Amino acid sequence: MAVEMLSYIERKSPIHQLAGVTKLLCFIIWSTAAMLTYDTRILLFLFVLSIVIFITSKIKIKEISFILIFILVFLFLNNIAIYMFSPQEGVKIYGTSYILFEIAGRYNVTVEQIFYQINITLKYFTVTPVALLFIVTTHPSEFAASLNKIGVSYRISYAVALALRYIPDVQRDFRNIALAQQARGVDLSSKEKLSKRIKNAASIMIPLILSSLDKIETISNAMELRGFGKNKERTWYSARPFQSRDYITLVIFVLLLIFALVITFHDGNRFYNPFK
Amino acid sequence: MFKKQLSIKNIVAIGIGAAVFIILAKFVSLPSPVPNTSIQTSYAFLALMAVVFGPIAGALIGLIGHALNDAISYGSVWWSWVVVSLFVGFIIGLVAKRINIESGVFNKSKLITFNVVQIIAQAIGWFLIAPVLDILVYAEPANKVFVQGLFAGVSNMVTVGVIGSILLFAYSKTRTQSNSLHREL
């Protein structure tokens, strides 16, 4: 039952030293840029840059390899699915059709389709390293403080902090309940009939939910006693003040976004077309 | 004014609810008869929380739970589907007052209300919002995303319909009914 999750990795690196807000804003800027553009040149440039950033962070590939393998498998399946459903998507987008070879019916292999699917894959490759870095280099409580700083109400930021804080607790509760129920012969695997399986799932979920509702009661009473939500603002223990490196990083990222958008949209099309 | 903001109880419910949503999404998925697919039980829980704590809590549990789960288990957030979780949580939460689960009564007419609303909410969410956003943001082929949405939608509707109803019924049993006291003769 040991499912691995991404979590904060302590390290001394330039990336770790940036304030949480800076990292959050950079992550948002980066995702926006990668989401909007389909320009292969920009994507390649961003991809190379993201690798450079990743190396600076001193995080080892080994530490996140379990996720990387998962993402690669997902991308592979996604590519197959795209081809199965729409083998002519590339032709439709780029307007030309250089056929490499035919398979059957509408299934042929065109240069455009290959190029289109490379672009989709590249898009994921561009976002993934930065997203992973953001998660493993930002401390959870600093993340909540950053959310508040960029304008999310502190109540909602606090809810996010609570969620991150209680994931391990709920996981432990879940494990205890699941083991206790399994000892009583409750089976969730495909050996059981589907209707029985659903009933069995409910017999694990109900104790988990009721104990969580009790937890909600206790925590909200404790917060009420400490006067949570009395003032309009709230300070955060783990918020970090801005330093010059934060300003520099932010300026660079904003320039990158503008640069990427200008190059992408100057000819009025999200796609870079090498076939014309 | 102050009362209109999120109450402390709702804030905590959002936080803990998101944590439970993540754990259920990661661990309690049942193998289904269709190969390579599983039945996600987390949406049944989302429906329960939306009915108990209302639309804002439902929407935020969907948003935070789904986004954090994507982030910690896949490394990137699939925003077009996160929006659907937010939407489904919100719409189901709109009938919280009508169902009034705290009264301890969950009868046939409430069961029907709940299921009609959850099916409408999920139909709009999975059959319309998710595929359209996938096409707009990720430029994926239209027929692929519609098939994906159709499959996710139908399986989630069945899960929420069956497990969600069981959960709501079990939860209502733990509430004391207003007329539960009677004079001993």
C-alpha cells in the first residue's frame, strides 16, 4: 500500500532560496506560456531552459523517477489514443499532407501528424520539470502563505494548508480502517462480485468519513478558541520577505512570457508551420 | 457581512475534505468490469460533502482536492478537469438546503432530487466543459476528448448515484431526527 507521493525535499540551492511567492508566480507564468504556445521553437527553448533550471535545483532525477516513469507511460498512451482517434489532426492543422506510408483506410503516417504529436509531447515535457520542481522545492506551509500573498483569501489559503497538513493523518486513518476491515474479510479486489465490492468500499469509506467529520469538529473548535478569522488579515510564520533575487527572477520570467507570446502570435496562429 | 464569509467550520471542512478526497482518489478505486478502468469513489465523497456543507465548500473541495491530487501524484495539474470537479461540487451543493441532511431524514424524494441534480451537474461537466476546455487549451482531437469525457462522466454518475446515495443515507442515520424523542408511558 506504499504509494509514493511527491513532497518537499530539503536542499540548499538557489531555487530553494527563492521566496515561495516568487516560485508560485513563476510557475503560473511558465504554465501560461507553455499552455498558450504551440510554437515548436518556443517549446524547445523553454524545454531546454527548464532542464537548466532543474539542474540548478540540485534535485536528483532518482528522487522523482517514480513520477517521471508514470508521466512517460501516460504520455505514450495519450499519444497512441490521439493517433487512434484522429490520425489526420496534423494534416488538418498544418494544411499539407506528406504521406510517409499507408496503414489502412484513413490511418496513414504523415509527417504533419508526427510533428503535431511531437509538439503535444513537448508541451508536457516543458511544463513537467518546472511543476515538479515547484512541488519539491516549496515547503507546504510556505505555499499557503504564498497563495495568500498573491491575493487568495487567507481563509482559503488556510484550507489548502490544512489539506496538505492532514493528508498523512487521513492516510494513516485510512490504512487502519482498511486493514481492520480486511481482517474481517472485506475484499475490494476483482475476486468479489461488483455489487458486493461497492458495498465493501462503502464499509471502508463510512468509518473514514465519520472520523474525518469528527476531526473537522475538533479542529474548528480549536481555531475558534484561538480567534481565527477575527481580523481582515493574518500573518504567516513561514512567509519569506522578498529579496533582490526574487525581483530579478520575476522580471526575467515576465520577459520570457512576453517574448514567447510575441513570437507565437506574431503571424496570428498558435502553431509554428514548417511545411509552408 | 462577516457571516457571509466562509465560516471556520467550512474552512476546516474544505481542508480536511480535500485531504480525504485525495486519499480516496489514490487508494479506494475499485476495479471495474471494463478492462483498464477503475471506479473512482472520491466523487461520491465530494457529493456527500457538498450536500452537508453547501456549494462553496463543495466547489473548493473539488478544486483543492483535485488540483493537489494531480500535483502530488502526476506532477502537473490537468486544469480542464479540475474545473469540472469544482463545477460538480458547486452544483450538487446548491441542493444542500433542499435535502437538509442534518434533519436526519433521507427519504425517496430527497434521493431522487439528489440523483437528478448530480446527473445533470456531471453531464454538463464531463460531456461539455471538460472536452471543450481540452480542445481549447490543449488542442487535442475532438473525438478523443469527447469519448474520454463520456466515459468518465458515465462512470462517475453511476458511482455517485450508488455510493453517494449509500453515504448520504448512512450519514443521515447518524443525525438525530427532530421528532426522535417520545414520551414514555
